Amino acid sequence: MIRKLRRKFVLVFMGVATTLLAALLAGLYLSNAAHYRHAGMEALRSALIESGAVRGGVPVAVAETGPGGQIFVLHSQPFFMTEQDVTSAVLEVIGTGQETGELPARNLRFLSHEFAPGRVRYAFADIYGEKMSLRAQAFSSAVIGGAVFCVFLIFSVLLSRWIVAPVEEAWKRQRQFVADASHELKTPLTVALSNVDMVLPAPEISPDGKNHRRLEIAKIELLHMKDLVEKLLALARSDAAKEDPRAAPFSSVDLSHLLTCAAASFEPVFFESGRQLCAEIAPGCRIIGDAGTLSELFGILLDNARKYSAPGSTASIRLERDRSDGFCLTVENDGSTIPPEELPHIFERFYRGTSSRGEVSGSGLGLSIAEEIVKRHGGKIWAASTRGHTAFYVRLLQAG
């Protein structure tokens, strides 16, 4: 979470800084381009009015066409333009049918004006130097922009660490509190469960009496609390593993064997609850991972399918190779449909859908733990639910 927060801060900061920097450099470039164009047009107008007298030091050539279509060169200041070049430029301008514009191939800007019936005067300004200046400015802007971008990036990374430091400290304390509290609660819960188990069969407690019923309710709630504590510990271990990947080194794991064992252990549980489990497991599926947490993942998904499948229905678990370099695990069951608006939230911690509240026991942590396990193994988990059919999909990469 802290890394995501830092990453978002850096992205937002760099997005704003890059936008402002790009706007500034682009504004300077466009301003200079407009200045060059304005100066060039002023020089062209001056040359047209004064028959070649140039203001501003811009090299200008002036030509004129007579009533009979003859072309007369009045003035040619650009060193690279001969009278023949000026005549060719006039013919090209006449072909465009425009009064003003540019001839990119000749590096010329032109302006024409009919100062008498049948007599049109054309002025041409050299824009090669203007282009070179703008090109040099663009290159300098790119270099400066790149350097400033790197400085901003380093600054944003350092600033993100400073800003997020209090949040990170609070997150670490909260995670440590959850882990410590969960660990401390295990002992009294175990003691309480042991005492309840010892008292229940006592002859003083009538099996049909209220005290026996109260003890059974207490045992159910204690078991629920124990399950919640164990899941909180699992989440705490998962968070710690994300911060320190060396905490639980990965090794080669036989997914097929793990899933076969998980399915075999859950078959009696399904049978006792009036449901069936069907397994289709491709052999020889291996990945690099942690066997303990992967077994926990399979147990969560199978237990979830048992809880939410309709009585008398058959749930299925399937492991197969996909078209790329990985494996796809599918767990399906028939029961109540998960509403579309709830699907994006089912992997959030402590989230329980409206259809399961009060009907199915649980803490809302199982799928969150499953997602953490899948993410830690570089995989992806998602769900789909339509017309009473729900499927969970897990994609894992095979061992390299």
C-alpha cells in the first residue's frame, strides 16, 4: 500500500510538473516563432510598398508582373537567389493562388499585392535562418526539459518519502498491532475452547438443558473468533512477506499434487453438507511458489464454494494449462448470484455481500487472503457470476 501511495504521488507530481514545463517551453517556442513571422511579414510589406527597401535586416527579393504576364525582378537580396530563381518562385506562387504563405522547398516566405490593374508585386523573404534558430531552440528546450524532468523526478521521489513517512509509520504500527493482538488472542481462545469442551460432557450439564445449549453457542462463537484471529494473522504474515520477500523463499511446487490433496480433504466436508465436489486436475503442473500459502488458497476457494453452493448441487474445481505459459484454476458452484455491483468489492478486507450477511458464517477475510496469496505469486484472481452460477478464476505462471 505504501509503495502504491508513493507511486501515485510521484505520478501526480510529475504529471503536473511535466505539463507546466512543456507548456512553458512550448509557449516560448511559439512566441519566438510568432515573433519571427511578424518580423518577416513586416519586412515583406515594407519591400512591397517601397519597391525593395528592406527594414529589419531580413533578406528580401521583390518581383513584379506586368499586364502581359512578363516578370520583372526589382530587387534580389538573398545571396542564393538569382533572377531565374526569383522568376521560378513567382510562377510557383501564382500556381498556389495564395496571397501569402511559405515555399518550404525554397525556404521562402512570400507576400503578394496588386498595386495597379494587371500589375502584381511579389516579395520573398529568406526564412532559412529563422528555421535554424527555431530548430536550435527546440533542441535546447528538449535538453533543458529532459534535465529539469530528471531533477523533478529525483525531487518527487525524495518528497514522496518525506510526505508518506507518517502514513508508513502508522501503517507499520497498525500492522504490528493486528499481528500482536491476534497472536495474544490465540492463547486465551484456545484455553476457553478447551474449557468448554471439558465442561460440555460433564454429567452436571444436562444435554437437553439451557446451560448445554449456551455452552454450544459459546463454543460456536469461540470457533468463529479463532478463525477470525487466524485469518488476521495470515494477513499480517502476507503484509510482512510483501515488505520482505526473503521472509518466505519460494521453491518449485507441484500444483497438481497440492490441489489433489486439497480436493480429497474437502470431499467428505462437501458430502456431510449435502453437496458434491468434482475435480479435474491436469498432471505435472509446477510453479515457483510457497506450498503452504498455495494450499491455504485452495482451501479458501473450496470452502467458499461449499458455503455458497446450493444444497444437493455439485461444485467443481479444475486445473488446466492455458494457451500461454501458465495454468488456470477454476472453482465453480451453483447457488445465489453475486450482484454485478458487488463483484469489484468481494476481495476487499471484511467485505461481505448483502446476500451472505446473516445466512453464511464468515469474516469477510478469506477472499482477501486469497487475493494476497495470488498477487504474491505474480498471478491474477477474478470472479464471474450470472444466473446463479459463480466461478472464481486464478491464473498462475508455470515454473521457468
